[in-house]
Amino acid sequence: MISQQLAHKQIMHITRSITASAAFLLLGLTTPVQAQQVTMETLLDRIQIEDFLTLYYYELSEGESRALSEYFTEDALLDVDGLIATGHAEIAKLYERPAPDPNAPPAPPRGRSHMLLTNPVIEINGDTAIAHVIWTGVMNQGVGKAPSLYEQGREDTELVKIDGKWLIKRRYISSDSGLPDKYDATYKPRENPLK
């Protein structure tokens, strides 16, 4: 009986030791990402960048493709799931909506979509910055109906401040769900391309 109790205590001690060792190893593997310390110097830039990204999506929902290119530097790179545009003219073309076919029957009402930008991680380094956000597309078919999610993904953006105004230097848009068919040929799963 005593030897059974002693064996049980040894097993419990070994189990606790293994559990503690595993927890310690996992802690080392899951080191948290340290956010940049927000200071008075970086706070205004962070607010300007968040507003800038929000306005970008507002104009996108309004179909202002020419206006969208103005958010970028002259030599900017925009990579949307592997479809690449460089410079204002290519970026504007990438966002152009095709003209409706005058012979086609009228399309049914599409509803109103909104793009939610969440979980921003913005690092300011003088006149340059890196912004990471999650975007989620929400479709509203009418006030009596529940909204539905139609796409989600991540953005990794390098920005530069020129004459006091933030502009996009490089932007990588990576879909995680709801990928439109036009990106089937160029899409490859990826992590943050700015790392």
C-alpha cells in the first residue's frame, strides 16, 4: 500500500514537471508582439494614417478609382492578391469598374457594402510608417435583413510622409476568404510581405 502511494506521488511529481516544462517552452514560443510606444510625436501620425486608410475605403465604396490613385506615391506598388499595379495610371486602371453593357437588362439592386478596418498595428518611424490592418466586407441588402460578411483579409502597407501628407509607397492586400474570381490566376497564400 505504501509503495502504491509512493509510486502515485512520483507519477504526480513527474506529470507536474512535464506540464511546467511544456508551459515554459510554449511561453518562449509565443512571445507577444510589442506594440510601438505611443508618444505625442507619433500619436498625430497614427490618427492621420487611420483616417487616411478609412477615407480610402470610403472612396473605394463610392467608385472613385481616379481619386484612389492619388493616395499613392508616383512610383507606388499595389499588390492585390498577386495582381500588381505600379504608379498612378496602373493603380487607377486596377480599380476601374467596367462600364455597364447598354444592351444588358438592368441589374438588380446590389445593396450597400461597407468595409470594416480593424486591429490596426501602426509603426511610425519619422516620415515613414508601416500599417497592418484586417479588413472585412459587410453587405447590407436592406434595413429589414441581417448584414452578411462577404470577404475578409489583411493589408500590409508602407507609407511615406511627403510635404506633411501620408501616401502609400507599397501596399499588399491579401485575401483570407471571399476571393473574387478575377484573382484566381494570381492568388497565392502569403503572410506579411513587408517582413
